Amino acid sequence: MNKLFFITLLFSSFLWSQEVQNQQNLVHPDFAIGIVTNNYFGENYLSKGHQNRSIGIQIKSNWIHYNDFSLGIGLEKSTQKVIDKSIGGNIDKSNTNSIFGTLSYKIPVNNELIISPELNYGGIELRQKSGGKFYGEQNGTRYGAGININYMFEKYFSIYSNVSYSDYNFNTKTSQEYLDYFKNATAISISIGIKFHS
């Protein structure tokens, strides 16, 4: 997770430092912040051992724009309560933290409404917590696809919603019998928030 964060920052700094023709049109960041809920499903640890849905916060920023394509970065943090101690162990809740890159494509419907299909890929960290103390950590990768809907109130401000599908793959060491159960997870995520455009 830390390596992925460092690589992402290094890559962003590299892109920022390049002298590109018409840079004012290519590099102009936007910023979005909202709440997110992840609905895990299937036969896996996050789905069966925890209370669905998780609630969290999501931050996204697109930095590089070319025609109607955008490259950006996202951060997400959410929490789930453990409801089955036999599965989740002697912990109260699990936190998931992730950082990921995004590629989106803008489809204007009219002057106010913009639809943007989006792909994402990055890293995820699962941290188990009880009584204010952390009792374990797993790292892995995430990838997914979704769609953003932006309603523009004015040129520099919009309200957005997002629906996406994500697949998580954790670096888990356990017996072969339970490997798929603890290693993989899938979720449908819904988020809503505000977005500021430059």
C-alpha cells in the first residue's frame, strides 16, 4: 500500500513537471468529495462476517484531460461492523483504505447533465480493529468499473453520483480450503457528493 502511494505521487509529480504544449488545457484539476457505501456480496469474508453496508468517505481528483478522457486519482476509507465473531475473529470492525487511479470518459447529455463511464485500479488495505486497537492488516489490489452522473449547477460546481462494481484481491496466507473465502471480495458501491471544476 505504501509503495503504491509513493509510486502514484511520483507519477503525479512527473506529469505535473512536464512542459506540454497547451498545458492550460491538458492539466487542470477538479476535486470531488462524497460519502460512499459498499455492498459486499458472494461467499467471502467481508460479505458474510460483517454487517452490510459499509459506510465511508471518498475523494477523487482528475488531473490530466485530453479531449473527453480524464486521468485521476481516488482515495477511499470505509468501515464495517463485524457481526459474526466465528468468522471475523475477536474484533469489532474492519476498516478498508484504498488508493486508486481512474480513467474516465465524458459524455455530455445537455448543458447540465454529464455522464462519465470510469475504470479504476489500485491498492487496498484491510485493517481489523477492536477497542481502539488494531489487530491485523492485509494488503491487496482492487479494480473496477462504474459510471458517474454529474449535474452542473454552474461552470465550476456540480453534484455527482456514482455506481460501480469492484473486485478485491487480498494477499492472504491461510489454508487452501479457506483461501478464496478470505482472499477475494466483490462489491457494488454507491456514492454521492459534490464536485468542483477548474
